[in-house]
Amino acid sequence: MALRPKFTVPKLEKASFKGWTFVLVAGTVLAVIALVTQGTGTTNETGCVMAVQGAAPLDVYRSASTQFEPVDQLAPGTLVDARPGMIENGFRALLGENRWVVNERLAATQGSAC
């Protein structure tokens, strides 16, 4: 006795990738991917993912100093990729060029090697 599949996958043809049906399906798939990955923006490239602590935004500087104006701000709870062991003057280097934040406002996430 042969088992029949419970559902069938439609045959993909060139016409399948046109119109609003495709837009809705693609949008749904992308939304599910964003929800599963939680839209963190981290790549875990360095193996060190850290969360911004506190209630106020965290300023990002271009050097390990507050001598210059901040170049960016990170919202509380934001996850960021940090460079393991790269701490100078109480500032930690983040992934990217010239991105430094106050180290005491960061906490390593579970499983990170920082």
C-alpha cells in the first residue's frame, strides 16, 4: 500500500514568480526569518556578542575616548558584535572600523567568548 503525501508542492514555473501572490509569499518568508533570528543585526563573526545594559542609549565613539563627539548611539538591549579582549581605557572595540563604547555598559550574552 503506497502512502500518499499529505500536501502537494505546486510545480514552480516562471509564472509563479510574478504578481502579488509571489510578493505576499516572499514577504511572509522574510518576516518569519526575521522573527526567528530576532533581527539582532549581529553576525557572531567574532564569537563575542554583547548586550547594551542600562536605560539610556549608549554612545559609540570613533576612538577609545570621549574626546570626540559620538558617531552613533545604541539603544538599551541592543545586541552588538564586539572584539574579544580589545579593551582600552575602559572602552571596548566593536566590530567595524573605529567603533568604541564604554565597556561597563555591555554584558556578554550566553555562549559568547568575550
